[in-house]
Amino acid sequence: MGRPDRARMPRGRLAVLLAAGVSLLAGLDAALLRLGVSAPVAGDSLAQLHGPLMIFGFVGTAITLERAVALRSGARSPQHAWWGFASPVAAGVGALLAILGASPLPVPGGRVLPGVAWTLSTAVLAAIYLAVWRRQQSYAVLVQALGAFVGIGGAALWARGFDTPQLVAWWAGMLVLTIVGERLELARVAFVAASAGGPRTEARILAESCVVVVALVASLLDPAWGYPLLGIALGVLVLDVAWHDVARRTIRSTGLVRFVAASMLAGYVWVMVPVVVWTAHGPAFAGYAYDAVVHSLTIGFVLSMIMAHAPVIVPAVVRSPLPYHPVMWAVWGLLQGGLLVRLVAGARQAGLAWQIGGTLSVVALLAFLVTMVTLVSSSRRRTGARSNTPADAEVAP
């Protein structure tokens, strides 16, 4: 008998994933530089790119690639949905341009070219959501589209020269709204079952998302009152979604289901840090308070959610199953523990402990990447066959 047919990932997707991986490694190197510890590559210019590389280069590329795959799988003529892949390609190109700009061979225009590439990437992402809306109208798609439009603003403002602390809320807002919309999409049945007013719940979450967008604009125009408004709006939105999320029940399960639930619930808890800081103290543009806000949103919420949905995202993108393994809990614990140490140390202004906590977060992200690659590779070797998960199934991170 011949060998079973092995699913193969298109070379274009592999190239985009490699760009995301390079962005991650460069962003983590920049994180070590910002922590003031030893890093493989030194340079002040690279250190300043930590935020953009992680948000647009790594997470942005991964999300837009998954959305492009979903658009293609749902299209009547998949060959006509190729344009969606312009979004992850532009995100990857922007990341490479940013990294080159921090090297001895600088890119002309400084942050303009990578900023334009990231703006184009989020603009195509918005177009993807509009295309999905035409074939499947739902509140979830509208919430995700809001996130894309916020991303356009955040990338364009960075290209125009706005400082990173001014834009962190916009970047995080893009990711929060994207994830909230996709949680709404995946949990729609649970939303409806939890209450006779399920559609009203979805409409309310859309309205709350709109208030978050208004608050983001206000945070630029008048930070003194815009950030407290943003804190309140974000808190109401996340608490509403968390209350209706099926994770509150599935946390009592075992294995993969429990792991996914624990990751999602941890993400919801971490969002409360910026909610409290912004509501009680207003804007935080520097110091330990700024550090706590930024990393509670990006590491605590965003990466916890990505970790939760990796078993769904990865098979759809790479055309190979990602089996559950208990080692995932070790990575999860390292991510949550490192962030906790970082925040507690920051509150106590303990510099060394703060560096240790930040370094643990870097190690956790590297461990997450290595774990995903190892599990996928071992699964492919073990099965030698196509995953049971459709290669282009429509999924949401």
C-alpha cells in the first residue's frame, strides 16, 4: 500500500508564517532590550519597535492570515478570493521593513513605509469583513470590522509620527474588538441559549463596542477624560462578554476543553488591570503603571486568547492537526506567572524582580512557539495523513 496523502501547506502561507516568526523573534529581542537585560541583538532603534512588531508584525500577521484563509474557504469561487491574502502579506512586509529600518541598512522614510504597509494590511482586513458581511450578516462581523477600522487608525497614526504610548490603547483596542467579535461568533449558540434575549445581547455588545471606539477617539483628543471613559467602556464590554462566554461552564471539564476555558477566563481577568488604572487614574504614558496596562492587555488578554484558540487556528492555517498535550499547561503557567511577577514587582518598584517577570514572559512566548511547532510536526509524522479539520475551515482566533 502507498503512503497516505499528506496535507501540504501552500508555500505562500509558509512564507507569511515565517515573516510572523521573524517579527516575533525581533519583537522579543526588543522586549529584552527594553527590560534592560542581555539580548542577542542590541540597538536602541530595535528596542523602540517592540510594540509595533508584536502587534502588527506578529499578532496582526497571524490574525489576517487566518481571516484570509476563512474568506477563501467561504467563497463560492475560492480562486476569486485571493485578494484577502494581501492583508497578511502586507503585514509581513511591514514587519520586515521595520526590522530593516532598525538595521545598519535603514529603510528610507523611517517608519513611513512599514506604517503604510500595516495601514494597507488593516484596510484589506476591513474589506474582508465587509465581504463576509455581504454573505453572512451578523453582529459578530460588525464588531470585528470595528476592530479593523480601529487598526487602520492606529497604524496610520503611527506612520504619521505619533508616539507609541499615545497609540497603545488603539492597538490594543483593535485586538480586543477583533477577539470579542470572534468570541461572539463562536459562542453565538451559547449566547442565545443563555437568555431568551440572545439577539438583544449581541446588539448590546455591538453598542458597547461602538462606545469603546468613541472612547478611543476621546483618548487622543482629551486624555484627561477620554481614558476614564475608555476604562469604563472596556470594562463593561469585557464583563458582558465574559458573563455570556461558555468558558464559565467548560472550565469544569477536563483536557483540552478545560485548557481553552482557563486561557479565556485568564484573559478576561487581565483586562481588568487597565480598566482599573484608566478609570481611577486616567492616562498612563510612562513608568510601571504604563507597563502594567500595556502587558495586561497584550500578554494577559491577547496572548491568552491566542493560546486558547491555537488548537483551532493552527490546523486551519497549516493544514495539520494540533493535538492536545499536558505540556500546554506548563506554557500557560509560565505566561501567567511571568506576567503576575512583572505586575507585582512593578507595583513595588522592584527593578530586578520586574526584569525577571518580563524575561519569564519572553521565555513563555518562545516556549509557546516551540511547543506548537513540535506538536504539529510530531502529529504529521505520526499520522502521515490529512487532518480531520478541513484545511480551509472558517474559524476565528
